[in-house]
Amino acid sequence: MADERLQVVDAAEGGIEAREAALQALRQVGQPDATLESILIYVPAKRPETDEQMQVDPFSIYGKCGAVFPQDDGDEYLSLCLRARPDHATEIRKAFASSPAGPAFAVIDAIRGGASWPQLRAALGVESGREILVALLVPSERQAASLKTQEGWSDEAREFLLATLSMTVKNRGKTWSAIADELWRFVLFSEFVFDLPVDLPEALKGVPYAPVEARPVIDDVCERLRHDPRWRSSYVERAETIEAELDLPKLCAAIEDLGARDTFPFEERTYLHTAIRGITSGDTDATRRVLAHHKNSVWIGKGESQAQWELVRSGLNLIEACDDYERQLSEHSRSQADLVDFYVATLREVDRLQREFEQAVGEFIDPHGMMHEVVQQARSRYRRMAEKVQTIFMKHLETAGWPPAGRLANADTFDRLVGDRLKDTGRRVAYILVDALRYELGVALEKMLAEDGPVELQAAYAQLPTITPVGMASLLPGARGQLTLSIENESLAPKLGGVPVTNVSHRMDVLRKRLGDRFDEMLLSDFVRGKPNIAPTVDLLVLRSTEIDSQLENNPETTLSLIPATLKLVRVALHKLRGLGFKDAIIVTDHGFFLNAQADAGDVCVKPQGKWPVNAHDRMLLGTGTADAHSLVVSADKLGIRADGAQVALPRSMAPYRGGHLYFHGGASLAEAIVPVIVARLDVGEQPSIARSTVELSYRNGATRITTRVPVIEVSLTSDDMFSQGVTVELLLEAQDSKGRVVGEPRPSAEVNPATGTITLLPGQRKQIALGMDREFEGKFTVKALNPTTLASHSTLILETDYTV
């Protein structure tokens, strides 16, 4: 090795001479006219590790000046041999296993030293052993064609598999399929065996698999096949076939712990049962570990599996949130103001998580009752939390009344936020009335609208009772001082200044008489989907939405998924309003709501003694009577109600006065009576442009027919613009029929915003999104990636149903 540029110092012979030679050489290295460029010092001793060892070793200084060999684990004998013979890793590991001190160089040199498999490499067009192995499993079109036309490669393939995996190919066929079928079974079953913490069932011990020395190769190849989009579908099909051939679910039914890797689909179901057991047994940490470990599982890419895991995930989130916020509750219960502030700041998250959980429940079909215990556990936990909060809230309501003093009452909203803006003629304001937009939905809407421009969210306090005729009347001008409630035919009739405002026509007439041609109104959906002709004289445009309330009133169990559609309408409406020259949009609501999905058949509140002619949605009574252990009775004035009835009765719990309500409002609770008010400026802001980005949609490597009602669409975003690499882009994914009707939308998952149904991508990201198809639809449809603000299409994918039902 020594020459004029490299001096070799051998410290094995004499220490003093070697030290002097090393010192002289070090002085020469780096001199301007010196030809010596480097020094290699051979020290036959263990490398010093600690500072004390370095102080004793006279040669440690040279290691600090340059480099040390061996430096780390990669320089160990085994690692060097594996790098020298990468295609013979299994045989090398066997040699080291049989010789603890390490085999001689001659042994390593003798391991297939001359084998290079030239015909196999030429046919596949790859070099490394792992590339050859992957190509034999999932050849590209070019590779598959080459394997059909070329000869001689099959014998080399057998030799290659014996050398790399110790696999003896039993099939005598010379075609790719003959070898591939056996190779797939060998590779996947080997990974399964390596990962299995217990002994194989007796019936499976005769199935061939690789020696443990081949595990690094097996694990690496399987990971590539599962996670590379080019090969994922092939992996899924092969794994499902092999699982059925070997009858693995039946033969492994008694095994509880299958390891960490889910090679076969039945393993994913086993992990799912483990996650469910964690929830039902109270060991939520175990469930969280399973969810974290398997969040990228190839089997979760199947739509049905996504729905199951999403239900577990949302149930776990709800349970853990209830536990967390209940621990904090005592710190925020001293006064009504403390409790309200706690709810507005963070406690409303429990309502959001419960709504998302119930949405997942409503969309999940569970014919075998596998998720029944998860659903019951999560619902029961939420109910206990809600009851505890309600008990505290009612105690404060009895003493402090409603609405809270010094805060924004819903009855002040128009005068404070709309009336002042209308004083400037020509300042165009939109007043958007969304029925039943409870506070946590307002938070979600505010986050979504913030993508397009400045928005401000604040809490307001609904007019009691929290029913639509009263709540909507409280949003009119002058409601704070002029709104009264009359009892007529055992129902409430709201009046403004003595004039009835019991329906939409009455309420709009109030504004029309006040503003004349400066006013116009229409349904939010008509404004968004149509081509509205708004006169230039209009300064106040009222847009009305009743979708959330009507959907939940009619079928709360299955229509929670429709709520995001209303929020999307609001976002698109703001975009259109901006184009029409509107400067501000004020988004308000009449009341919130409570989802009572966890109620038992007899979960009702007994009415208190007295005369109660008015029943407001079974959550509030007006009349006269006496309080008891179940109901609070206070004067109507104390709750901000100017009505004919002298008193108001309210359940002290979250139960209504009549059973059967899964969705209710009308009473006083945090979820029913705290509502959002959102002010959006429309004269600035837009979503970041993705003009230089490309959105791509794909389904099962180019397949054009779906065989499941929960197809998984892969969405990817690429960008050549260096300035947009870190900019997120929000997309709305929809399946539409030939007439533009939505026939499929994203199912709930960790990748989908539960409030808006949108997904967010960074350039370079790929996400798998499960679409829930309309069960009544069959035929051709188009999957569209849309801008959620403008509904402009960025990419489309044409598919067709091919259900085998």
C-alpha cells in the first residue's frame, strides 16, 4: 500500500520506532512542497473509547486528526463481508453463525465467488440481488416481456434463489409464473414465520420458508412491495390468495400475538381485535399503541378496513378526551363564567369528537356486532362526562341566570355587527343564517374560512328556549329590547315590537320594511348553485340554511355526514360574495344541539308538578309549577325570556321530557345555548394557487371498475415550483354522476377533515382516501379533485361500478 503519497506505519513491531515514524510523517503531510498526502498507521489493538483510554494510547491523536477503522458497526467483519458479497447475504450469515470467531477470508472468497447470473441480470435489466428478487416477484411490462422471449434465465433464477434465500424451487416449469407463484408463497410465509413470537402450528411446519439468516432480505423486500404504489395492489392480491391457500385464519386462530408485521390480511383483523379489547378493558394505551403501529398498514388501504379502524380511532379519541377534560373540570367550575370560558376555549372539543364518532358509527355497517362494545363504551363515557358538566352548569344557571352578563347575547348580534356596517350606504354585507350551527362546528368553519381570508370567531349566547322560531327571531334588529314570546294554542309565538315573527316570511319582512331595495334574501344553496341576480342597490343580503337542523331532525343516525356539505356551501358562498363586491359576511345561528345517541329507552325526565301549557322541544316547559329533584324551575325573566308564562322548567340532566330524541335542542346546556358568531372580511385573501402543481388521481394501478362500495382513491400532489414546496393545498374529493350529482364522498379518516370533508396535501405527498359510494347508485362516475372554495376541478378520474352483489 505504501508509495510516495502514502506512508504506512506498522506499530506491531516496535512502539517507540513507530511513534517516531508516525510523528515525522505527520509533520510532512500538508507541507507546501511535500509529495506525502496521507498516513496509514496499523495498530493491532482495540480502539480506545474513553478519554482515559485515549490519554494512555500514543496513537489516539492520529485518529482524532483523521479517521479510525473500524469506526462503527458498519466496519465490522460481518458488515464488510456483506458489502463485498451483497447477493450472498444468506450464505455469509450462515458461515458466521457456524463460526462465532468469524470465518476465514478463504471461506468468504469461496462463497459463490464467480456467480453473477449474467442472463438473469440481462433479462431483468437490474444489478443488485434485491432488485433481482423484486423483479422476479413483480416484473414490469418490459421485464415480463423479456422473461418470455429470453432463454436460460430460469436456471440462473433457481441458482440465485438458492444463494440468496436458500430456496429450492420445486416447480420444474421454466416460465415466470411457475417460479413466481412459489416464490411469492416462500417470501411472504417466511416474513410471517420470522415475525411470529410463538411456534408455528403443527399443520404449517411443513410449508417451506427461509432460514433466519435471510430475514434482512425478506423483511426489506416485503416492505418495498407493501409500500411502493407500483406494487401494492399485486402484494394485496398475492397475500390474500396465499392466506386462503394455507388456510391461515383457521390454523392460527388460537394465536393471540402474531407479531408486529401484518403480512397477511387476517393479521390486520387480529390487531383490530387487540385494539378493540384495549378500549373495552380500559387499557387505552394498548389501543393507542396498535393504532400508531398499524396506521400505515397496507390492509387499511381497503375501504372496509378503513371504516373499522376509523371507528376505533374516533372512539378512543372521544374516551381519552372525556378522561382528560373531566380531570380539568373542577378547576373551571367555580362560576358560570369559568365554566363557559372553559367550554369556549377547549371543552367544546368533546362535542366535536362525539359528533365525529357518531358520524363514523352512522356510516359503518356492522353485521357481526364486532364494534358493539366499542360504540357502547364510547357513548357511555361521553354521557357520564356530559351529565357531570350539565349538573354544574344548571347550578350556576339557577343562581346567575341567562344570558351571562357583560357578554354578547345573540339578541344583540344584528345591532352590534350588522347594523353599524349598514350605516355606510354602499357597504355590502352578507348575513348568513345557518340553523343549528353549534359552537364546535363554528370553530371548524372558522378554521376552514381562515384559508381564504381574515375571519374572527366569538361566542354568543342563544335566546332561550333554544328552538328555531325563537332563535331566528332573536337575530333580527332590535331583538334585545323588543322580542317577546306569547303563548298561543299551547305553542310559543315570538313577536318583535308586538308584530309576529313566527316564520321565515315574517322575519324577512322585518328587514325588507327596514331597508327597502337595500335588502334581498334567498336560500344559501340557491345562491351557491344558481346564478343569482343581486341588484346593485342591495347592501344587505341574507342567505338562509336549514340543512343541518332538518337533516338531524329527520334522521340523526345517518345524516351527520351531511353536515360538512353545509360548511362547504358557506365557503363557496363567501367566494361568490367576494366576486360581487361584498365587504363582510356575518355568519350566525339560532341554537346549538345535543346528540343523545347514548340514551336508554327509559332515559327521560319526569315533568314537575304544575301547569305547563308550552313544551319547547321536550327540553323546556313554560307555565307555573314547583321545582323538584329532576327539574329546575325559575322565573322566565331570570333566563332572559319575556313571555306570558311566569316560570320556566328545565331538566337538571341532559334527558328530555319525552323519550325517543336522538337529537335535541330547546333547553339550556352548553351545547344548546352557546353559539358561534363569525365575521369574515371579503376584500382580501384567496387560497394559495396551485397553478404550478399537478393533482393526480388513481385507483388500483389503473383499474377502471370498482368492486366495492368503499373504493380507495390515491391522491398525489407534485410541484416543480421551488417556492411552493412547503405550501399545503386543500382539496375536495367528490364522485359525481353524469349529471353532476354527488354519488360518493370521502369516508371519515385521519386524512379527512371531519368538519369539511376536505384533504390537505403537501407537494410530493400521496394519500389514500376511501370514498363512501351512494348505495343506490350504479354505473359510470367521475372522481373529481376540486378547489373547495371555487369548486374548480384540478383532476378527474373516470370509473364504473362493477359490484358482485
